[in-house]
Amino acid sequence: MMNVSLRTHVATLGLLLLPCLGLGAEASKFRFVASAYLDGQGRGMNGPEGVACRDDGTVVVGDTGNGRLLRYTFDGQQFRGGDEVRLPPGAYPTRVQFGPNGDLYCLDAKARRVLRAAAAGEASYIELVGVPEPSAVWVRSFRVDPDGSLYLLDPLGWRVLVVDKAGRFQRAIPIPEGVVSLDDLALDRGKVYLLDGVSGSVYSAAKTAGGFSLLAQGLRQFLNFTMDLTTDPRGGFYLTDQNGGGIVFLGPDGTFQARHSSAGWKEGLLRHPAQVCVTAKGEVVVADRDNSRIELFLSR
């Protein structure tokens, strides 16, 4: 397969940590490794907003402006491949997730519906069944848990909907008072996390709980604006600072730990970073939207 990593190299990033927080070097190791701009046929990406990765070195990109998904492999040093996964005409793929059986899921941000693509074959929309009023659902974001259930962030109903892999309604989690905007979800260790990017707050709930409780607030002092919340296998959280061109890392209790990268077009810098994915090895892949590329970092 064609090697589409351009100008791949290793360079240590200077981190934009706030000095007053007194964070040591051990909390700030974040190293740029590689970028990919092209698919396997040499065609460039166009404003990618979604990315999902697995520990086996597979990464799938929501090539948003081109209305498709791209599948790569990476070996810790470079990206290879760039095979296209076809979506329905007019699709606008943003958030991307892997399912438990190798299926791919993505959000069509124009239709506000979730698409599922089997390991082989084209994608189709998930039809929701038995959703209580309001029956119209406008999906802002979603996550897939290990048994294939989908958690859908629904601003119209001001709720998180839980449906099984066939789209059948299971339950709804109400949004607590004080939440200003519904921007993203994350799942980890039996909990559901909710991001309010406008107020800079994160909420948590046990998967069987009836509601959310506040986990972190005041995050706007560390970033300008975020719409992506991603859990780290070690228990923390990554948030992309879309307007500020950086990545903020929180500890398991929601406390600020570090800020990585900064705004720019050079390798290792970011312009409107969208979604992030993280592997157990500490590999962090970022959909760098306005630079029309994905970037690979190593976090230690």
C-alpha cells in the first residue's frame, strides 16, 4: 500500500503549560510523530473532522469535505494506506467510532443521523425504533459501548438516548440543570461523560444512573472552545481546543493536567482540531481540520 505520510519526522513539542500551575516535566511529555494528507490514490483530504483508532494500528478518518471515510494503518512512526469506505451520496461524516465487531460508525452531521458500515460493505443509516416523545431525534454526537449499544446526544429532546445495536430504544438519561450546550459524549469504565463546551464543564453518570452530576467546571480558563471529549485508556480525558489550536489533558477527577501543541500550519501544530482518538500505547491521533490532515502524537 502507498505510504501517504508526508514529511514524517519526530520532533518534541514545546508545551503551552500555565506556569502558575507548577506542572513538572513528567506531566508534559507529548511528541509529534507523523502526518497524513492523502488517500491511497494520492487525493488530498478536505477538512477532516472525525477520527477513530484501535490498538492494532488501524485508524479511520472522517474526510468530511469529501463525504467519505478513509482507512489507514500506522506503526507508531507513519501512516500507510488510505483506502476509501463509501458513504451515501451527500453524507457529511464528522464523529467516527469503532464498534465491538469491527463495524464503523460515523455521524452524518447534515442528516443528524448515525451511519454504520460493516467490516466489508457500504454504510447505511441506523433506524431508531420506539423512541418516546419527542420522537424526532437530532443527533449531535454519539458513542458505542462494548456490547454495541449506542449513546446518542439529542439536543432536541435535551437528553442522552440509549439504543441497542438495532436502534431499539432502551432508556433516556435527562440533562441536568445548569447545562448550557450539549457538545459531546464519552464512555469509560462503566460511566457516561457529558461535555458542555460553552460553559467549559464535564458531567458524569453511571451507565445505570438516572442522571448526571458535575465532574469538572471552569475549563474555559485553559481553552477557548471545545466540542470533543475523549477518554484516555489510563483514565484521563483529552479535549481539543478548536479555536485555540491545542489539546488539553484532564486527570480522572477532571482536574487540568497539561496543554499540548498550539495554533499553526507547520507539522505538529493544529488549526481547528476536531476529534481525537487514543490507543493503549499512548498514541494520540488528531483530525486537524483546517490543515486538511491527521496528525499522530505520542503521549507519555
